[in-house]
Amino acid sequence: MESQNGEFDWNTLGNAAGACFRSVPESSFLFGLMNTEVVRKERKKARRAQEDVNAQEAQPTEYTNKKDRKDAQARRLEILQTKLMEGERVKPLFDMVVNPKSFTQTVENLFDTSFLVRNNSAEIGIDDGSGLPYLKNQEGLNEANLPPSTQSIISITPAQWEELARVTGREEPLLGHRS
């Protein structure tokens, strides 16, 4: 594999060894022209919707406005505060808020109680003897004498609600059942 001048002939080696390796495939050409006709889709003319003479005008769905919902919550807060002010100053929390007929209303009662606590009208604490939460009427107390407020989140599941309804032993909710 040497060339005439005594040097190594790389071209000869490349041609000899190239057959052993994969090479680029040859390109070939098609004979003749391909069918180049473009088939156009037939477009349908858009029809205008005809007005239905017998159709009735759609009426918007009536929703209760925010004011009605706020009034309902204000009434619930008033009932809760009135019950809290009756009799003893300290009442068991679950006796006050659990509605044995409705999980949803129990949650609403807990929510409403949080507003009384926020406004310093009530206090939630834990009874040292029983370990159960209580609701204490704070109405009329001087705000300077009140303990510093803290926040906590109460969660309740339907299973816990059923157990609380059974344990409190009430047939009728203390705050009344709303329908």
C-alpha cells in the first residue's frame, strides 16, 4: 500500500477498507412526474340561524343576594348570643353548637361562634375538670380585663359530629333547627 514515491497510500487503504463498513446509501430518482393535482374541499355556505318565533325569552336564575345571607347570619349570631346570655355564664361548647339533626348547621354554629369570640362577646376555653371545651359569655366585661386572644382551627368530620350528637344526648338542638 505504498505509493510510487515510497509513502503510504491512504486512498488505496480507504477504498479497500471502506467495503467492510456501512456507507451512505445511494440516492435514486423517481421516473416521471408525481400527480400534483390539489383536491379542494367543497365548502358549505354558512346558513344564518332562523329566529324561532315560538321561542320564549330566557329568564335569569334568581339568586339570593348577599344582603339576605348577611341578614340570616346576623339572626343566627343574635340567637347564639341570646342563648349564651341565658342562665349560667359558662356553658359546654358542644351543647351550644351541636345540632343533632344537621352536620351542616353544626358547622355553621361553630362558624358563628368564631365571630362572637372575635368580637370579644364570648370566650372558648377548656374545663380543667372535664377537659371539655366551654363557651363563656364575655358580654359586658371590660376589654382591658380580657385575656389576650389566640386563634386555633377546629375541624369536625361527620363521624365526629354523630358521636358528639350521641354524647350530648339532645333530641332538639339548643339553637333550634333551621330548614
